[in-house]
Amino acid sequence: QQQVKQSPQSLIVQKGGISIINCAYENTAFDYFPWYQQFPGKGPALLIAIRPDVSEKKEGRFTISFNKSAKQFSLHIMDSQPGDSATYFCAASISNQFYFGTGTSLTVIP
Amino acid sequence: NAGVTQTPKFQVLKTGQSMTLQCAQDMNHNSMYWYRQDPGMGLRLIYYSASEGTTDKGEVPNGYNVSRLNKREFSLRLESAAPSQTSVYFCASSEERVGGQPQHFGDGTRLSIL
């Protein structure tokens, strides 16, 4: 059973648009929710993370929205740029055990 | 500041051959992990090590063995490679702290089994 479900699998957005990637989880004991960005040929790199005691976290153009009651969280990329084209993974963690979503391939068209 | 270093970057093996993937981190992290990444399946945990001298199975451990040589190094061994083990393998490390800490990943080893 997949602990973290991610959608969509792929996403195409125009430059300047908003990219939205959604994740849902089952285990209410998860206490840390990171998002990773991965470029071709590279390992995933931490983009932004949130803990369940807050509903939103913003860092520059990247925002995590967290809905504890619905067990859902999402990544919003404002003013999307071609350089944001990458694969994005959500994850949920408890006791240093990480469970990853299946990834979203984002393409930002100039 | 290297972070997590994986060697080799690429490898081609024949079915039945063995090899060891190496991983080292210079961040003094206690926890280290081995994942495989396959298209459409995200990252799946093979083994992890919460501290030097301890290892535990993850979601997909069959066909693999690991060694936590010291605090810095965590190796993954394929004893008898199979085509189903063709994948990209990532090593990661993290601190162990209440409330979670991010993992730091290497750039992966791309392994093909013929």
C-alpha cells in the first residue's frame, strides 16, 4: 500500500503560470513533509518542507499548503519559469523513515 | 563540501555478476539510506542504517546486502545481478532529530544488467 499518493504524473505549464502538485497521505503520525526537486542526471534536492503544526509555508516562489484534516498537502510554484522544469517528489516522514510519492514531471513552456 | 558521494556513476553488468556500490557522506550524519528509482515508481527504500553498526530492511531488500563500514560509509552489494535490478540507485543521509530532518542525496549510480 502506497503511503504517499502524488498527482499529476506530468504537468505542462506556460511561463509565468502557476504549477500545482498534490499529495495525500494515510499515516497521521507523519511529522515532516518535504518536497524534493530533481533534474536529469542528478539526485533529488530538498526544495521546501513543512511540519504539520502549520498550514502554509512560503519560500520565494514556492509554497506548501497543508491540510491536516484532509491528510493532503500541495506544492504551488508561482510565476513558473523554464528553469523550474524538473521532476518533483513529495515525501512524508516519521522517525527518519521517508515515504515518497511517485513524482511529477513538470515542463514549463517559454 | 562534497555532501554525499556515490561511486561509480555508471556501470554495466552481465546477469550473475556481483558488484558493490559505494557511498560516503561528510556531514557527520547518523542515518544513511539506499534507494532505487524506477520510472513511474518514485524512490523505493532498499536498506537503511540508523547508526554505525546497524542496518534494517526497507521496502525492496531482496537481492541486496549492505554494510555500514563506519559512520561515513554505507555500501550496497548485488551478489548475483539480475536484469530486474537495472535501475538508478541513490544513497542518502540525514541527521536524526525529533520533528524530521531532510535527506541529502548523492547523484546516483546508473546500473544496467544485461
